[in-house]
Amino acid sequence: MKSRSHPFLGSLLALAAILFVARQAAAQTDPLPSWNDGPVKQEVIEFVHDTTDESSPTFVPPAERIATFDNDGTLWPSHPMYTQLAFALERIKELAPQHPEWKTKQPFKAVLDNDLEALAAAGDKGLLELVMASHAGMSTSEFETIVTDWFKTAKHPKFDRPYTELAYQPMLELLEYLRANGFKTYIVSGGGVEFMRPMTEAVYGVPPEQVIGSSIKTKYEMQDGKPVLMRLPEIDFIDDKAGKPVGINKFIGRRPVAAFGNSAGDREMLEWTGAGSGARLMMLILHDDAEREYAYGPAKGLPDTKFGTFPESLIEEADQKGWVVISMKNDWARVFAFEK
Amino acid sequence: MKSRSHPFLGSLLALAAILFVARQAAAQTDPLPSWNDGPVKQEVIEFVHDTTDESSPTFVPPAERIATFDNDGTLWPSHPMYTQLAFALERIKELAPQHPEWKTKQPFKAVLDNDLEALAAAGDKGLLELVMASHAGMSTSEFETIVTDWFKTAKHPKFDRPYTELAYQPMLELLEYLRANGFKTYIVSGGGVEFMRPMTEAVYGVPPEQVIGSSIKTKYEMQDGKPVLMRLPEIDFIDDKAGKPVGINKFIGRRPVAAFGNSAGDREMLEWTGAGSGARLMMLILHDDAEREYAYGPAKGLPDTKFGTFPESLIEEADQKGWVVISMKNDWARVFAFEK
């Protein structure tokens, strides 16, 4: 036998060795490095195993692997107010000279008076009306430009960074982990669909056709021989609370196997998801981290809030139905990518 | 040099030869065998080349490759009446004893009297109302079962075959050809979305989340502790004519690069698609084949119809805007898979 092995075979063996090592490394790489080890992280990993391992009794075919995510408070902050509300307030102030009636009409008056308390009192529906009214009167493509431009310069008041840098790092890892395992990730948010779509691909890796949200009506028109869709000041659909299962059925036509939220607005989406058979994963983020982000409930004695309320009754339903409550403080090693 | 080559290298060379031959064969396989050679087929092939070849000035990134297809008259027959209408007529007759008022109220009266002319006179909107009214009062999952069961036994009166065997073979090849080239294929139909979804995956390879259609409202309810979505007798959205671009924007949030239709109901979808920049493909099927399928217009002197009208003005707009008119008679070598 020669002392030197066949050069071709040698290369092949080297390649095999590299592949073996790379595979071992991949197997050992933590897909969720910003999640602290513990039962919550374990639930996620077990769910993915149970739905994707073909020998599992609860295996889910790839086409049926649908995961839905709320946006505000679940993928990025909803405090001190919804991002879209911050955008709307600026728009309302810009448009106010053309609407003298807003000086005396709520919730517009609250905006012009910088009266955050009156604004919060208007409730989610009032806020949505405000948002919708301030977002109409232009074409869909004009609105897309307005939103895109706003995201380029607007900054979050607490973190002093663009909103687009405030996606929760653990949730970005979760989205990516699910997609790497064949899940189709959807956003199902009370926020306006045309406010989210210009940024969801870049921020979350979620394409526009996988974004479900509230909407105003649009009307097809010819302007100078060119077709446009004009945005009308009329609510088409509110994708919140009991509207979320309705929106999921309308847009996807399949029941999700996993759903993620953080507030009473997500209750029905989690109920609907959980009512299917087989392996299911329903999770709620509890904002109990005033230091790194915000703390609000009123569940568990945390301060009450109008933006993303997590009532005690939701904790009770979670306990009863086996939904997982994520403690931002204890379960997340890191909240934002820019930390450290 | 030995007379026998190295056995491993020999296998490798054999493998390479097989791969080379297979690749050549694939390159020479006609992706559209049921289309006759000619300018129409050539337009399709050039469009796919122009949008998918990275060196093409009109290359379209895969994520933006959206193609939308009308259903009735474009992917399967819409004569002697819309398939969903045939379904609705049977349902109306079944439900009539519970609705004595239908005996004197149009368009219900027309159904019970088997008066096809009065039915057609009710127009698309009247037909949709009929369809919607007859489809409400049960949960979404109950309705899915009703539709699935109906498709198992219902047969087309002319072809005496299940409707699910009547997809146009050339269009199945086109759907597959586009998908093989990275396009996401959507159905955008005036038909009810929950009537189509139970069959689109099996018949067209289009999953439920890529089906856009007309809809009635649904309501989230708890029944015996289980959540259901109840179908209400109230129209939510009519995905026809100017509603098609609205639906496309609502559900996809991107402008298609290709759109396929067959009637006045598709005009605005083609206008909207064509108004984008870069390579575009807009096609309309003209049903001019009374022998193999049906012949109707009234364009080009063909008989007039209430189901899938193709007016002369649509031919004129097609000519003016460079939309391709497909002659079923001349451009399709085969209409149905079961032929020959």
C-alpha cells in the first residue's frame, strides 16, 4: 500500500469530514439564542419537533404549517403608544388646517391638544377611526410613499432609534426558526395593513401577502388614463379580537397551528388556533420588564394600560387552556438586537 | 495505462453523462404541449424568459412574480351556468321549504321555477345574492363539508363528468409552467372564496391562501365551549370587475405581473396589472369553440351570454393595450385532459 492515499479520494474524504462537522455544528447551534433556557423555550422546541418530525404522531404537512403573529406588543413595542398612532398623530396635525371641525370633535381634538389621556379613553375602536380617517384621501401608492418616508426618519421616544430597529430579537429568532422548519409566518394585527406592509419584509422577513390587518375601503378609479386605488375614509375591516379569526379565515382559509400575541386583542385568535386538533402552540408575551422595555397588565398586579391590555382573565384562560405565558423579564436573555 | 478505467471514476462519468442527457431532455421538453405553436404560445414563453432570466432588462425578482387567474371561464367552464350557480340551485331547492317567501321573490322564484332566463336577467349581482343567501346559516367548517360532498357527486350536464375534471388542460400547464419558473399563482374570481377553496389545491395546485373571491360575512361565536365562524347572509365583498384590483391589493398587497381572464369581469384586473412597469402579460380567453366547449361573446359575432360576457369593447381594449386574446379553437390543441 502506498503511503499517500489517492488524491481524489483524499479530497472526497476531506469534504465528507467538513460536511460532518458542519452538520454537527448546525445541530448544536441554538436556534433561539436570545431566549433563556427553561420550560418556555423548551415548549417551542418540542412543538417544532412534534410538528415536523415525520415519525411524530402529531406531524403536520408543510403546507398546513401556519403560524400567526400579532404585531404591536408581540413583535415590537406598543408603548408609549401604538407606532401607527404616533404616525397618525403627526398626520392629523399636518392635515388639521383642512379640517376645522376636528378642533371640537373627539378623538381629533385630543390629538390637537396633545391630550394622551383623552386619546387612550377613545379606546381601540376610536383610535382605529382616527387612524383610518387620517389615512384616507390619497391613492394606495401615495400612501405607501408617505409611510415609507415616515419610517426613514421617525424615532421611538424612549429608545431614540427608528421603529424599524425595535423588533424583539427573540421573536425575530422565533420567526426565522419556524420558517426554517417549513412554517409560513403571518402577521395578524389590529394595525392597518397598508401601514405595516411597507416595512414587514425588511423588519420581520414577512412578505406583504402574509400580512393581515385592519383596512379602510379602496375604490378603483381611472386618473388621466391610469388606474389607481383611492383610499376612502370608511372602515372596511377591523382585525382585532373576534375579528382576528374572521381575518385568518378570510385571508388564509386554514386554521393556524401556532399563534402568538400579548393582549386581550389576541384572545380569540388563540382560542381559534387552539380549537384545532393535533399539536398546537399558543403563546402570550407578558410585558413585565420596565427596565429593558415596559411593564403593564393589569394582570399579575402590573400597571394598567389602554395600549395592549393584558387582563387577569387572560392569564386565567391561558392557565386553563395550556397557553404559554412568556415573561419578557425572565424568558428573554435579550430584548433588542442593539443591546450589548 | 490499464485497459480498464478506475471503477469509481467510471461511475462518476456515467452519472455525469446521465445528468447531461437528462438536462438536454428537460430543455427540449415543451412545457405547454396542449398549446398550438404560434404567436400566442410564443408570447407566454417570451414573457417567462424576460421575467426570469437574470440578464434580462425586465427581470423580476422571485418574490414579485405574482400571476392572477380568473376561475370561471378561464380555468374551467362557466357554461351552461357558473358551477357555483349549479350548486346554489340545488341548495335553494333543498332549503325552499324553510323559506316560503322565496316563492314570490326574485331571483329565488326563478330557481324554484327552473326559469334560467329570469335567473340570467338577475345579473351577476343578483346571482351573487342568490349564492350568498343560499350559503349562509351554517359554520364555515359545515359549509366546507357541504361543498366537498357536492363536488364528489355533481356532474357537468354537457360533459357528464365531475366538475373537478373540467379544468382546461392548457391552463393547468400554464399554471405549472409559471410555478416552475418561480411565479406564485393566485385565483382571483367573482366566485365565492369558500366555494372554491375546498377544491383549488387538488384541481389547480393552488392552496387556499392563494384564492381570492367574493365572500359573505362571518361571525366568531362560542358554541358549547368551541369556537366557530358562522356564515351570515350578508355580502362582505364582491370580487368582480373593479372589485378585482381592490381584492388583489387587499389580499396580496402587490401588483401582479401577469393576469388571465375571459370576460368583462376581468377588465379592471388586466388594466391594473398592465399599469405596472416592466414586462407584463395580460391574456383573455375567447370561447369560440362550440364543438369542444362553448362559443360566446358577443365579441367577434359570437352568441351573446349572461355568463362570462366578452363584449366587443373588451377586444378593442385588448388590441389597444397589447393584451393577448387566446382563441380556444385555434390556440389550444386540447381543451380537457380526458380528450383523446
